[in-house]
Amino acid sequence: MDSNYVDNLIDDDEIPELTDADFAKMVPFSELPPDLQHTLREIQRGNVTFRPDPASASASDAEQVPVNVSRSVVERFQATGAEWESKVDAALRQWLDEHQAS
């Protein structure tokens, strides 16, 4: 299997088992509201960018800048779950700490 395969990035121990109550709440995709169906399709196509919660980031410290990143890198970070953008920031900070200019 390809090393970029999403399942290689997921720790199954962190995913709770579905219960009968969970299954009872499930509905077919076709029964979801049309706007939610559209959003989910756009997410699947990679056309939706999630922004971190502004309340969780320091407004004086965070700046949104356009950066070209390969699709495989974005997908691997997205596979880590919510707030993946913060994880990109943390990875960049770590790299900068390890590669300080002399």
C-alpha cells in the first residue's frame, strides 16, 4: 500500500466503536439537507479549506498567508483531524527551531 495512504496515519485505538445508539441516529446521505450534501461533496473533492477557530489562535500572532504546498502534504495533515492547520504551524515552528540561522 502507498505510504501516503490515509489509513497509515490513523491510530485505530483512538477511534471509539460505534454503539447501537450511534447506528440508530444514522441517516442515508440522500436524506441529509441539500446544503450539507453539497458541503460534504466539496470536502471530498478537496475544494473546502478549513480555517482554525479564531478564538483558539492569538489574533496578534496569527497571519494568514498564501503558501503553495503539495496536495500530498495537505492531505496527510488533513488526515490528522481537526485543527490540522495548527499542526502545520507547529511543524514549521519545530523545523525553524531545529534549523536556526547562524
